[in-house]
Amino acid sequence: MANRNAHILEEMTWPEVKAALPDLKVVVLPIGSTEQHGPNTSFSTDTGRADGFAKRVAARMYPQALAVPPIGYGISYHHMRFPGSATLKPETFMAVVYEIVESYTKHGLRTFLIVNGHGGNVPALQLVTMKLRYELGVKIAYLSPTTVAREEVEAGKSSPLLGHACENEASQLLYLGHERMVNSDALAPGEIRQPQYPHAGFQGRIQIPQYFDEVTANGALGDARGASWEYGRSTVEAAVERVAEFLEAFIADEE
């Protein structure tokens, strides 16, 4: 029943998990969001990227990694003026992450990697991973695949601005097999608004909490028309290799 080249929980039965436990060293937990991505990609963009990447890591690290089902909601207050978006409170988000990790510790798993697909989750992830480390004593790390492959992202882009519903996000979806999440017939550049204050804004040197429609009229940054399967491959594969190199050291350094 299970994928014989990767441990993917949603494809496994409990006897298969029990049989795999002696080999398992790390749980890979993908986290995304349910929020608008302009006219370019779907509400599952962040979750689809995180989940697809987590499964790639599980395959690369087989039989030591277990990819578990994604958390499909995140902290998305800033997108709530766009219909369809949903958000968790930071306290709720942190509680869900904490309790999922805590659940897997009951089965003897003590090392965790969170694959995060949404930038709005980062402040809460920093806090909850500290709590998990210091309260439960687990080994835990979190990452964004895009950040891990920063050099490839920069080398392959055609638009000067990336970050949300952009060519890199769309390219990752194409490479990971999520073509249905890319609205290829209606890709459009972000309609960026002029900053209201000097040096300040959503991504400014001086940070201001803003709704996303105050930053971009159509909900997108960058220009997704430059998206390609090849660009997605360069980003994803570079990140997978670097994460595998990290994990091999992380799980070998048992406390």
C-alpha cells in the first residue's frame, strides 16, 4: 500500500508505520496557508509547495524520514480583504503545531523538520519551535524551500520582485506536479501600489502591518508570466539536496 520509495503517512497503514519506526529518524511536517494568490495561483499554493517539497525530502532521505499530512491553514490576517482567504490566530496556529509534534513524540519520534510555505507563519514558528525545544526536549528545525535555494531563485528570475504569487512560486508548483493550482491562462504581474511612507511598508526597512491590498491591488507580487517547470526544478532540487545534507548531520548528532 505505501510508497516503497518514501515514507508518506497519508499513504500508509498503522502496521506499515509500526514496521518503519525502527528506521525513522525525522518527521517532516509541511505547513502552508489558505489565502489568495492574486489571479495567478490557487488558495492552496503555499500548502501545495510545502507538501510536495516534504515528500521530495522524504524520498531523498528514505527510509529515515516520515512525511506527515500538511497543516493547510496559517496566519494570513493580511490577506483577509480578498474573498476566500482564511486565517488562524497565532495562538491557535502555535497550539496546532505544538500538539501535532507532541503527538509524534508519543510514538518515540524526537526529531522534526517543519517545511513552511508561507512567510506569515514565520514569527509564530520561531516561538513555537523554541517552546517545543525547551519544553519537550525535541530536536526541531524549520525552513522555507525558497530561502534554502536563494541562489537558484535569484539566478532564474526574470522579474525584479518576488515573494507572493510570483514566478518562483508558480514554477515550484509546476515542477511539483500541481499544474492545476496555476492559472496559466490568466497570469498577470503584480499591481504594486506606491508606498505611503518613506522607507516603510510591508517589506520596507521600517515594518508596518498592512493588508495586502494596500501593497498590491491584484494580490500578487512580481510577474508570474515568467514561470516555468525548469525554474521550479532548479529551485526545488537545489533545496532538497541542501536540506538532505543538513538532515544527515542533524539526525546523526543524537543527544
